[in-house]
Amino acid sequence: MSRLEELFVELCPDGVPFKPLGELGTFYSGLTGKTKDDFNEGDSKFITYMNVYTNMDLKTNVTEKVKISENEKQNIVQYGDIIFTGSSETPDECGMSSVLTTKTDEKLYLNSFCFGYRFKEPQYFVPAFTKHLFRSNKLRRQIIRTASGVTRFNVSKKKMESVVIPVPPLEIQREIVRVLDNFTFLTAELTAELTARRKQYEYYRNQLLGFMEGVQYKRLGDTCDMKAGKAISSILISDYETADSPIKCYGGNGIRGYVKEANQHGEYPLIGRQGALCGNVNYATGSFYATEHAVIVKSKGMYYHRFLYHLLTHMNLNQYKSAGAQPGLAVKNLQELKAPVPPLEVQERIVRVLDNFESICSDFSVGIPAEIAARQKQYEYYRDKLLTFKELNA
């Protein structure tokens, strides 16, 4: 019998109590009353949508800043608070969570596109346990059902009050954390190695694309056609590729789902133009659908499209985003950026080198990416198994 099984027999042989979030705590909102100037001038840190979505450490990875005056009333994130993404292009990305698992004296605020939750009796929960719990499939399904929308989904905090969670004894919570953290530690080691390889790839990419002495620079608006895609109702987007919906649909952060008909044909770079990840570059091939959140970039003949993909990635377009709680990129501003235009034969040689590097770093069918994917599936399996509790019959 495992240590966890022994604890269940000893502490809760008849099951674990389940309680709704509305009974256990309260929700609070993010920053209010802020202007773009506040985000340009401030020195107070605030948690972004991407900090939450990627489940980052909310103490060490928060770098965005905003101006907060001394007499201003804004909610401050506390140790043990659970932070949720409030809206997204897809319901699956709504209500993604992260938890402040480390105590800090530094004041942390919250992006207005997110919201927080605080337990009334925080001593009954281990923050590291809730970090795993709110990412479990069973609880995610409950949270997703609280989201509604057409082209963009929003989570209802009122509906989330009815989401029910287990409240196991602290000893059981700590043992589950110990087991699951072992899985995440192994994944973190592989991720660190992959990050090192990606930095190496980025170094060579910067060397190859930064050599451009004697090469003419031109406005992207003069060398490329840049146009956002077309809005589509979310009910027309399938989460999975099917016979009825075989066409990839690209949003601001890459593939959003699958649809029946394409609105683009060919091979083009796509720039995400809205959200914390705006400026990210994807490469679409064949027949595909681009939404209004993706900018299709078509060369006027001076670039190979694959070279243009690497070049736009190298340009770090996210640095040109507008300030504010919901950053964005305007097409007219992208058109004004200047970029080198080397001869096509030089572009072809650079593409061969960079495509090989990218394959090593991003191909999820081989190497470290494949190992990370396997470890992640293993973690998710045991997470959902360990976080499935017998409910105590009241």
C-alpha cells in the first residue's frame, strides 16, 4: 500500500467533502481605471494574461509594469490566490489558472483581462495543491462550461461560484503535490535543455539575419501585402480535425481549431496581432482559414515566404505592441517597419540552415520535444488520477 493510500484509509475512508467556490471564497477583479499612459510610466508590477496562461511562477516571472498611485484602490494578489484568464478566442483557453505559491512582500497587481479568487480559510489548502487541481481535466471541464461568447469567450464569475472542488486533508494534499512535482521536475529539466538549444538556434538565426551589411532596407509595406483575416463565429470552429471540418483555422496565437472552408491558399507567414503574444509568427501552408486576429503577409516578389517567416520572427515584433491591459499590433504600424532585402539565392541558403535548426527544436515527433510531450502526458495522466476523489456522502 502506497503512502497516499494509507493516508486515505486513515484520514478519509468514507470520501472527501466537495464544496462550491462561492462557499469557499470570493472572486475579485483586476486593474480598473487604467490608461495607456499608466502602462508606459509605471513601476508597479502586474500579472499578465500570459503569466497566468502558461502557469508561470507569479513571483519571479512577472515583469510588466503599471503606474499605481498611493491612494489608489486596486486589488493586490496575495499568497495562495488563484488567478484566472477571463477571456479568450476559444472556451478551452478560458479560465486557465495559476497560483501565487511563494510568499512575497512585493505588491503584485492583476491585468484587467484576468480575475482572482481568494479562499476565506486559506489554511485549509496548500497553494501548490490548488495549482495542480485547477489544471485537472475534471475541474477544467466545469470551468469551461462557465464561458460563453461568439467570436470571443468570457468566463462568468457568477457561474464559477457554482464550480465544485474537493477539500481533502492537508496531509493528502501535500503527498499529492510531492508525487506530481516529481513529474514536473523531470519535465523542467528537459525543458531547460530544450531552451538552451533554442537559444543556440536563436543565436545562429540572429547571426545569419543580422549580417546584412550592404543590403538594402525597405518598408515592409513596400515589399509585402499585409492584411488581417476575417472574423468567424466560434460555433463554426471545431476543436478537432474532422471530415466536415478539415481546414486549419489560425487565430492570433496559432491554430485555433478547424473549419469547413478556407479563406486563404498558399504558404504565408501569419502575425498574431492581438493579446499578450501579439507579434508571434506562424507559418501556414496549403488551404487554411485566417481570422481577424491573424495578419497574412504576402511577398510582392522580393522575399521567399519561408525566409520572410524567419525574418519576421527575428524582428521580435512583440516589442512594437501598444501599451495597455490588452496589447495589440496595428497593420499600418507593421507596414512602416524596415527590413533587409537580401538576394533570393542568399535567402534560400539561410532558409535551409534555419529550417534544420528549427526542426531540431520544434519537431514533436523526435528528440527532446518528443520526450517532453511524453512526460507531459504522463504527468497529466497521474494528475487526473490522483485528483479524482470519492465524494463524501453528506
